[in-house]
Amino acid sequence: MTDSSGSWPAESERHFWDALSEILSATCTTPEQLDETLRSWLDLVSGARDERLESEDDIARCSQMLIESQIFRNNSSYVRTQLIYGLLQEDELAKLHVYANFLLLDGRTDEDTFRAMISEGCFVRLLELIKGCADQDARLHRLLLQLMYEMSRIEHLRAEDLLQVDDNFVMYLFQLIEAVSDDASDPYHYPVIRVLLVLNEQYMVASTSAAVDPDSPTAPMTNRVVKILSVHGPSFRTFGENIILLLNRETETSLQLLILKLLYLLFTTSATYEYFYTNDLRVLLDVIMRNLLDLPSEANVLRHTYLRVLAPLLAHTQLSQPPHYKKEQILSLLEILRGSGSAHFKPPEPTTLRLLERVAKTPWLVDDEASSSDVSPVGSLSHSQTGSSVSVVANVSEKPGVKTPSRKSEMGPESMGGQAASGGSPPRPKPPPPRNQRAQMCLPEVPKHRHGAPIVPPAASTVHVNGNGQKKQPPKIPPPRRKAKLPAAAGVTAESTNPVS
């Protein structure tokens, strides 16, 4: 179908789409006819992947055509099952790509696809494929990471599946992120970051479930994400920088919660208190303060999670050491959130008030006189405070795709102007620049899928200082590239159920 230059002429391109339409228009009255039609669809799409279907959007269009066909409408359960088995058994990379693309697109539309994949053992298969195809097929590797993320945030993974994740696999994911830190032309490994975040959530839920269920057949699992950062954290600081970038930019509530869950564990685990550079912690504090002020009154779940992270951030990290960063602004924030002196913030409900008081008891926020008599020494969060919060933090969730509303929507321009003048919502802080040059993330996604926004690094440079006073000056970041506009032909808007809860 290609000409002498190896490209598809327009006539052949039309022929490809016409042939695909013809295959999917076939009448299938028996399982044998249906199997033959699916094989023809698979062979045509996989055969054209490297010559014609150069973008993920093109392959998604082929998947969407199958989903919209009468064949799929009449036999959706059978078709899904056959394609799941194909992912489990196929070894040819091009065909694996077609299987994975369809299942990702279909699963975003119908969450039962992801549940069926988990029950059929696809998680372990994805572990195997991700480790095996990175050097062979970068397109497929990235797609498999996206599929693992989407599948894993729908519901609990089986204990036997999660136990298949070993230290080497988690270390491998961190190394993928670190490997491109010196390459300005390489995009962010956003799919890798999201897989690590969702694995952390799975570990948290599995551990808290085992702890509260006396009949649980398994002991609490080791959280391998936190374990690797506890032992090798200084070698993997790029990951930490990126999750602060994500929290600064992200508007999807479920992904904010994934990030906050990991931050909570890092700030309540002594081995990772100083995982972040001091300047990065200051930026993180700015992000949390801004988001707390911007959350609307009904966003209590997200507000509570931010406050649960804020308490150990202030008490356990380098921020607890002088010179204390933005002490007065933090105290003002607590007063605003209590509803004191602000017409735009209602008096908080009991849980918010309790969490605010927990933050307020951080030793360095308390006046010296009160500190000597009313507050315990540094390490202000007791074991009962931190331990009792783990299960609460682990189980907070939100539907994928739901965006966090802004308090601005509750107020008119005049109200927002008045709030800003009175010390309300601060401007969006600059995110910490990565230590090395990078380009804007521009990853192929299934068209019109709204999960997660691309990271746009700032064109700035900051000296990073760790707990030992060591300094490192990152180079300037090149200007971001524009993300290509996705075609509407293969678009999908999907709502799935709660992630791990």
C-alpha cells in the first residue's frame, strides 16, 4: 500500500479506511464469523500501525470504529473477552498495541472492561510486558503504562497480583523518570509517575484493609514505593520535583488525591522527611496554601486531605527549622479557614476545625511562651494522630475526570478582588524547576480523554538546597512546545467509578 518513499498515498489511505469499514460492516451470525471478522480487523490495523497509523489518535480511531459497529453493539461482552484474551496471549508487539489501545478506550467508556481485565489476570501480564518492551517499542511501552494506571485506579487489585510487584519493578519505574533528566528533547514520563502514584494508593488501601480486618488472609504489605524512596530517595529526586509540578497544575480531583496520599506517607515516614529539597518544600507549601484558599466550601474531602498533609509537612521536614518560611501567612491562612474576619469563608464543620487546630499546634507556629508550656517538642504529631489518619487518607477518593471547582465560581469579580486585597487567595506560585533541562510533556492520549493536564514547566531556575546545605543550580528550561490538537473523530468522554477506595 505504500509508494516508493514508504509513505501512504492518499488513494491508499482512503483504501485503508474503506477496507476497515467494510470489515466492520460484515454480518456475523455465528461465533466463527465473528472471530474471523475480529481477526481481519486486527490484522489490518496492526499491519498498518507503523506505516499509516503513526499517532495514537489514528489507532484510537480504528478502535472507536469497532466500538461503534453493529458487531460490537450486538456482541460487546464476547468481543471484550476475546480482546482481553488476546492481550494475555499475544506476543507480536503491533497486535499487542492494538489490543491495548482498544481496551484502554473501551475501559474509559465502560469501567467493567477494566474490572474484567483485573479478574482475568491482566495486571500481572502488564507487569511482564512493561518490563519487557521498553527497549523494543516505546509507543507500546507508554500505552501499557497508561492502561495499567487506568485499570488500577478503578478498584482494588487482588492481593496476589499486588504481591507480584517487586522492588526491581518499582526501582525500574523510578529509573525511567531519572534517565531522561538530562535530555531536553524527551517529554516527561507522566504515565510512569501516575503508575507509581496509583501503586502507592493500592499499597495504602491493602495495608489498611489488612490491619482492620482480622480475617484478612494476608499480612499488611510493604509499600514498595515508599520503601524505595526511603532507601534510595536522593537518587530519585526528579520524581519528587515532578509531583510538585503536577499538584501545582492539576485540576482533576482524583489525581490531586493520589499525589496527596503519597506526600502524606513521605512526611510521616522518618526515612523520607528530607526527601525533598528545602526550596521545593517551600513551593509545595505555597501550592497547598493557595489551593486551600481556592477550594469551594463543599470540597471538604479534598480540604481535609490537604490539611492532613500540611500538618506533618510543617512539623517533620526542613520547614520546621529556622528561618521559618511564611509563618505569618500560615497563621493568617488558619484564621481565614476558621471563618474569622472573612465574609467569604463560612465557619468550618467539626472535622475541618479539628484539622486546623492540629496544624496550629505545630511548635514553631506557636508563640515562644505558649510553646514552652502547652506544646510538645518537635515531632508535634503523635503516633496516634498520624496513625489514625492513614486509613482515612488511604480511603478518600473521587471519580476520575471530576475537576476541582474554584472558589472564584462562588464569588463575583468584586468579591475576589476584595479577598485578594485582604490577603486572600495568593497568586499561583511558580513550580520548582526540575534539576535538568526538559521539554513540555506531550504524550499521545486517546482523543478527548480529559484525565490529567500536560505539565508546562516554568522558564525559571532555582537553587535547590537539601537538608545538608548542599546547593545545586539547575539550568534554564527551554520554552514549552504546543500540544497538538486532537481530532474529534476518535473522541471519547468517559466517566468511571471511584478509584481505589
